Amino acid sequence: MSPGNGAVTENNANASKARLGELLVDVKNLKMYFPITEGIVFNRTVAEVKAVDDVSFYINKGETLGLVGESGCGKTTTGRCILQLEKATAGEILYEGQDLTKLSQKEMSTVREKIQVIFQDPFSSLNPRMKIGDILGEPIKVHGIIKDAEERNKRVRELLSLCGLNPKFADRYPHEMSGGQRQRVGVARALALNPEFIICDEAVSALDVSIQAQVINLLEDLRDEFDLTYLFISHDLSVIRHICHRVSVMYLGHMVELAECDELYENPIHPYTRALLAAVPIPDPAIEANRKHEVVKGEVPSPINPPSGCVFHPRCTLAVDSCSKDVPEFREIKPGHWVACTQV
Ligand SMILES: Nc1ncnc2c1ncn2[C@@H]1O[C@H](COP(=O)(O)OP(=O)(O)OP(=O)(O)O)[C@@H](O)[C@H]1O
Ligand SMILES: [Mg+2]
């Protein structure tokens, strides 16, 4: 059962019921192991990269769930599994109650209209040879949403202005735009098919801080206007705090903590979350100078041969002997606040 998604305790039974009615995405025990093959014909699996290892979470309609963690912890892979760009090794991905992992390609193409993605690098994700108008018009045409060319052009101009761009940009090529403008095109492209759910994978990470804020504001406005739901993937805790309702923290393919946004930032419980938050600089030099930083010791281990027991134990300040043997249960410490640690 996904965290917070059932009547786990008496106290949260009613809250859970209320949430259940609005459930949109429910990921249960997701695993994605990439085989590492060897040999002339590349068919002998010698090891596996455990990119995502038993991850569960839900997202309600209209909600933004943040997915945060260091590089390589499995954020993008989680998003790609939901989009069915990777075939999950195990687990269920329920979208409006329908398990996406069990759909045929044809069935999935209908659902895919409702689930869109915005990538980090707007330049490499936009075809440099196509004008912006064609980049936005093509999916509308291919999916048969608007058949009439003139009507389609009108919709393209509308999408551009919705995303804060001059409709005349339809005649431009991607290289004639700034990074922030291109990312607005990325947002417009994601909106073109009237989606319900958008996966934003490091959607603002490549932009300057001031432009980041503008694109985040745009995403928030669009969320409110079109009742969108986001999975917001980022390694940047400040960005996540700005836009997310709830936040989940990943480490080496595992989810270590999940809570309401303010609760996570004000009362982080897992030693890894605490260390991540302690590393975020405070923009006041006087406070920053006197701060004690809890730095995580050592390097992130390889997902090919992850540590036994709790994957964080070799770097954890609270670790005891049993942490190298027992896999910690992801448990609800307070209503809605989930932590995978036996020592807290
Ligand atoms: N197709 C693949 N084949 C093998 N290993 C892969 C593949 N895709 C991802 N991985 C590995 O899976 C792990 C998780 O990668 P992923 O891209 O999901 O991390 P991430 O959290 O998105 O990192 P970043 O913050 O750098 O984007 C990494 O160790 C990565 O090398
Ligand atoms: Mg990534």
C-alpha cells in the first residue's frame, strides 16, 4: 500500500478516505533494475543497477509532489517508469485506478495524452529545424485533437500567450530564443494535448535563478487554471519548497522520507534529509557564517552493489549494528509523515 494511502492508523483513517477520492497516481512497490550485460552478443547479465528499489507514493489531483535527492538516486527513472518509457521490473503504477504497466501500447497512447513531461534542457528537447509553431502544432495534429490547420494555428498562438510568450514566436526557431523562452515553449508543448498530469524533470534546473522563479510562477498559475497535477523532480531543495505540497526524499533508489512540504523542511527526521537540508545555504551571511553544517560523510555507494540493510547506513551518524542487516520499514511516524529509519 502506498504511504498515506490507506487506513494505516485509526487517527488518519478519515483523512485517508478523503484523500482516496481524489487519488490520481498511485505507485506501489516500484522497482527498476537495469541489467548490465557482457559478452560478444551482449546477452549475459552480469549485474544489475538497482535504480529504483521498492518505491511507493501517491499523488492526488491538483497536488504537486516533489521528488528530491542527489544525482543518480533514481528520480528520472521513477518518472520514466510512470511515462512507460521504461518497463518497470516490478510494481504497479495506477493512474485513475488503471495499472499502466499492464496496458497495451495502443491503450497507453490514449493515456499518454493525459500525462506529459517537461525536461531539463529545453534546447535539446526542441527540434532545432522546426519552427516553434510546428513544434507545438505537430502533437495536436498527430493526436487528431484539432484537424483544421487554421484552428490549430490559433490554438498554437493561444498556447504561446498562455505561457507568457508573444504569439509571433510561432515563426521563430528554438535557437532564436533565450533559455527561459525555450523552457516556456517546453511548458506550452506539454500543455498542447490538455494534460491532467505533468512530470517536470529538473524543468527549471538549467535556468538562471531569476528566470527559474518566473517559470515556477508560470507552472503554479497553470496548475491553478487547468487543475493540473505535477510530479516535480529536482535536486534543488529551494525550488522544491517553493512549488510542492508534499515532498519525498530519495536516496540510492529508496524513498527515505515523505511529508507535507512545511513539515519536511521544519521537522526533517531522517538523518539523510537533515544533512541535505543542512547543506542548503541561508541567504543571510551573518547566519550562514555561524552555522554548523552536518555534512554527509563519504560518497554515494554504487547502485550496482548497494549496502545491505539500510542503504544509508555506511554514511549515517545514527547507524547501529542492526542497520547493516535490517531493511527499515517505511513507517508513518506522524500523520502524513513517513520515514524509513529504525533509529528515529
Ligand atoms: N538505461 C539505463 N541503464 C543502466 N543504468 C541506468 C539507466 N538509466 C539510469 N541508470 C542508472 O540508474 C541510476 C538512477 O539514475 P537516474 O537518472 O534515475 O537518477 P537521477 O536521480 O535522475 O539523477 P540526476 O539528478 O543526475 O538526474 C543511476 O545510477 C544511473 O546511472
Ligand atoms: Mg535525473
